[in-house]
Amino acid sequence: MPLVDMKDMLQHAYDNGYAVGAFDLVSLDFLEGILGAAEHCRAPVILSLAESHFDYFDFELIMPAVEAAALRATVPVAIHLDHGASLDSAVKAVNLGCNGVMVDASHEPLPDNIDCTRNVVNMAHACGVPVEGELGYVPGVEGEDAARHPGKIAYTTAAEAKNYREQTGVDFLAVSIGTVHGRMKGKPELDFQRLKQINEALGIPLVIHGGTGLSDDQFRQLIANGVAKINYYTALSDAAAKQIKDNIKAGTSGGFTDLVKNIRTVVADEAERCMRLWGAEGRASEVLSRCRSWLPVEHLIIYNVRGIDKAGAEAMIAEGCRVLSAIPGVREVFSGETVQDDAKYRYTWLVRFCHPLVIHSYREHPDHVTFADKLFRPVAGERISIDYQMVDPVAR
């Protein structure tokens, strides 16, 4: 089960002078291609889902597939929300299975960016989830994602970055030093001196958005100056689009499946090229040995009810499912009734948390407190409660 703590993963990259690729996926072909590349070159990888791409897939439907793929991988994997637009987006991502989130308020005035990011950090850290913030502004120039990032570049300064980190508590920082979302026009000019100053001021893993179009030497200089995570999508998209066009030119006479033939392969080839270039090749074993596994916790209650009939119990349960499932860090809420007539306890709650820290934040959350004090405890008579964590099946 190599779904690992993303903060541990990126700290290892930062400490050891390489970068992990965060590859945005938009389909199962992308998912399988990216993971196939990581498996082939034994590299840690971040499966990234950008909120700006949610027009192209249903986030709630694709996440179970992403999580299933991560759990059966043999290399270290993290699942990340890219360019989350709000606190609500971050909560949804955590509850669906992301173990890293990015909140992007870089287009807002600095005080608003700080306030928005701090709120996400407070929520996510209570769930054990690390947060990436963005300071400065990385615009779009050309390509599929360019229109989603209008405006001019705003460079990150070391002084602002230090203040932002202190005010928000972010774990990673995406910086603006000359890259763009989409495709570069002409030769990109990156401000490495600025990046060096930011790295020296912060001492945390840095992130670059807009990796497409950079030279091999530029990537190496980015990594040498503290970049431990590189976001990458446009080149994967272009490779997939070219393959479809080549399939058409080859006179494909079939339907959809013939048109998308070999997309998985070309996505894998480009992702693997990046993993090797960025120094992640062959790191899987050492990362697995140094990273905490990302394992869920289950909160189990078995109980009987008193003072209400079956209809009343069902109404209480329905309200509990509605309220509790919206609390940050709650992956799933299951409530059931025994199938044995002679069972000592008749009802159960099984609430799955994404991380052990949620045991406390869930207990103290006002929605849980209100439900428990007003609806559950007054009618729950004899009961047993226990929390337990999944046993990691992967020997380290």
C-alpha cells in the first residue's frame, strides 16, 4: 500500500536534491500512463487533479479509480488537489481521498491570499494533510490551460515569501520566477537568483508550476535551488493530442478506441523522461522506507437506542449520516443494524477518517458536538466506542 505522506515525500526530495513530478491527469489513460512510468523507472510520483480540469471529468467519480491505482502501486504515491479555488474545494478533496491540497488565491490581494490560505491550512493540518500555497502569479500564455490563468506575471519576492509562510503555515510554496501555464513562447528567462533567495529565506520544499518548455539545464538549476515538486501537464496533453492526430493520419477506420490507441504509451514516455531528468528515477525504495504510510482510521460505535421507536432511530441515523459526512477528514460514514435478532447491540456507526489526527478534530467539530449532544447521546443507551487504524500490508 504505497500511498504515502506527501509531506514526507517532498521533504525527502528537498533534502536529497531531486524533484517529484506532479502530473495532472484528465482520464484513465493519463492515470495508467503516469503510474506506468513511475513503476518502470521506480520513481515516487504525485497524481494531481486540477480543479480547472473538472469540466472534463467528474471529480467524485474519478477519485475512487485514482485511489485504487495508488493503493495497488509498488512505488510511493501521493494524491494532490491542484489549484483548489476555496476552502470548500479543499474539504471535498480531503474527504474524497487527496492527501495533499493546493489552494490558489495568488490572483487575490496579498492579505486575502493569506487569509484564504490560512483557513485551508488550519482545516487540512487538523486532518494530517499538507498544503501548498502560491505567492506571486504564474500566468497562462498559450495552450490548453492558458486561458484559465489570465493576466501578467507577478514575481515572488523572498521577503513576501517569508511573511506568507509565517502567516499561513503552508508546507510547500509555489513561486513565480518566470514560468507560465501552458506553452512557452520563445526562450523562457528564469530568475534563479530570486529563487535562491526564496529558498534560503524559507528552507521548505518549493514548487514550480508551468514546467512545459523548460530546458534540461533549467530544470537542474530549479532543483539545485530548492524546487522539490514540478507540476507538469501541457506536454502530456500535447503528446496525447499528437497521437490522436497520428492515428487519424494513419487511416484509422475504427471508432473511439482506435482514435485513442497508444495514448497511455506516449503519456508514459513523456512522464518517464521527466522523472529521469528530475532525479527521481530509482528512488522508490528509499522513499518508501522513510515515508509514513497514509493509512485510514475507523471510528466504530456499537449501541442500542432507548426512548425512541424504529422510525425515530432511522431519522436520527439519516441526520447523522448527512451531518457527519461533511466534516473535514471524514472519508465515509456507514450506519447499520444487526441481522441477528439476539445480538447484544442493535446498531452501529462506522466512520472512516483519513488520518489519526481526525480523531480529535472530528470529536471537537461543532457539527459533531451538536449532533452527538442533541440527537445521539440522549437516545444511545449502552454503547461501545473504539478507534483503530488499518494495518499496513507492505513490509518496509
